[in-house]
Amino acid sequence: MRSIRYTRGRRSRRSDINMTPLIDIVFILLIFFVVTTSFVREAGVEVQRPSAQSAETMEKANVILGLTAEGRIFVEGRPLDIRSVRAYMERFLAETPDGSVVIVADRDSSTGAAVQVLDQCRLAGVRNISIAARRQ
């Protein structure tokens, strides 16, 4: 009789694993990695940047305009017509008044196309405009 009670008592003592602290730690790690990850923004098109000895690293660029060798303009992977650059920049300045623009032009692109993009940005009111180059 005693052995029956003893086995019954051992069966009722189950050990459970509490998953709540584990889930909390996983969410905290997820939040940490999302917050500390630096997101690289690209123009959405592959260009061969020209080299320059005076090239400097820019801390933050809000909009990156890509200009291909054929004269096509890209913003965040989407093609954009030269006539829409000014309207796009005006909307951008309405959202981010102190925003900066980087023009990433292919080294084989025409100077006229780069000047047109630069002119449209300035007509929209952008004052902080840079042209990307790679350091020699």
C-alpha cells in the first residue's frame, strides 16, 4: 500500500519549463538588433562612381539620386523622369526641411544630365547637395 502512495506522489510532481523569461529575452534581443542596425540606403541602381582625391565621407544623406550612364534617374530603386525631380524634392523638403541630397552619377554619364538633376534640386529649394565619388 505504501508503494502505491509513493508512486502516486511522484507522478503528481511534474516539472514544467517556464517559457516566459525565454520569450522576453528573445524580444529584447530582437529590439536591440533592430535599433542598432544601420540601414544603408542606395539609389537602387549600380553605377561606377568617379574617383576624387578630395572625396569625403558624408555622415547622413536623406535622399540618394542615381544617374546612370544612359541618363536615367533613379530614386530608391524607382525610375524618375527629370521633370518629376523638382516635385519629388519639394515633397521631400516639406517632410524634412534640413534634408540633404546625394547625387550618385555614373562616371560615363553626361555632365549635362548631372547639371540638370542638380538644377532641379536647387530649384526645389534643397541647399545641401553633394555629388558622390569614391576616394582614390
